[in-house]
Amino acid sequence: MIELLGSVGWGLLVFGAVTHTWHHRQLRKLLAMHLDHERIPALALTMIEAGLAVAIAIAFLGDFGALTWFALAALVLASGFIVWIARLLLSNSELPCACSFSEAPTTVWSLARAVCVALVGLLVFVNAGSGELDSAERVATLAVGWAVAGAIFVLPEALSWPEASRAILARVDAHATSGNSPGAPI
């Protein structure tokens, strides 16, 4: 179970690395809302995420003892995410967290997702070199963790309605309450 929970955190790290690589300009744009010089931090974050995602997968699949150190490094990174998002929430900031490619303000869902990234730290407790899991079980564990992470990754954006949709819904609600209720004469 520790391996599975840790792989969910790893999967979130992978999704972060992929989206920050694929939408690097958007990451830089979002970080520019927070920092004066966003280019180096954006590049460093992307490289660290990608490097840890690959290193953790290789160490986990190969049953290498270095997994402990990579998991600790990923836990430190996840802790940075948690502090970054908590700071935005506590200050009632309207800025996006730059966690994904969304420009929506930071929400408690983003914080929950960052806490789930910290699950990667559980891989510290995997008994590397013990051979407890065979190769197929290790691949399956990472695949399931990655799938669960995919659902968690899109959850914050999926639960919030885009501005245009909220405006349309408000118009529909206003129209429905303006006398067109059931039983009203047509």
C-alpha cells in the first residue's frame, strides 16, 4: 500500500513535469505574476520535476537504494508547493498558483493536490533491494498510481466552472426566476 500511495505522489510529479514542459510559456506567464524574473525559476522547476520523475521511476523499477534519496528530494519539492499555495490562500490572493496551466485563482483544491504530491515521500519507506515486489507488480503499481494521479491532477480545474459558463448559468437562472416558473401563463 505504501508503494501505491507513493506512486500517486510520483504520478502527480510526472503530470506536473509534463504540463510544465508542454506549456512552458504558460508556466512562465503564471510565474511572472509572482516573480520579476521568471525564466530561470520556471526552467529550474521543470528540470527538477522531470529529473525526479524519471529518477524515481528508474530507482523504483530497478529496486535501487537511491529511491530513498530521490523520494526525500521530491518530498522537499512537494513541501515547497504546499508552502507556496498555502501562502497564496492565507493572503487571499487572486493569483493562480502556477501548479498547472490554469489562470484561475488558487483554491483549496490546489492545496489538496499539493499535499497529494507529498505522498511521494512515502517511497522513503519502501524496502529497496528486498525484492518484495516483482517487476510486473512494480510496473502495475506505477501505472495505477499514475492513473489515480491523473484524476487528482485535473480535479481542481474540473470542479471549477469557467467564467463564460458561470455567466451563461447566471443568465439561465435569471430567466428561470423572472416569471417563467411552472404553472405561469404563457
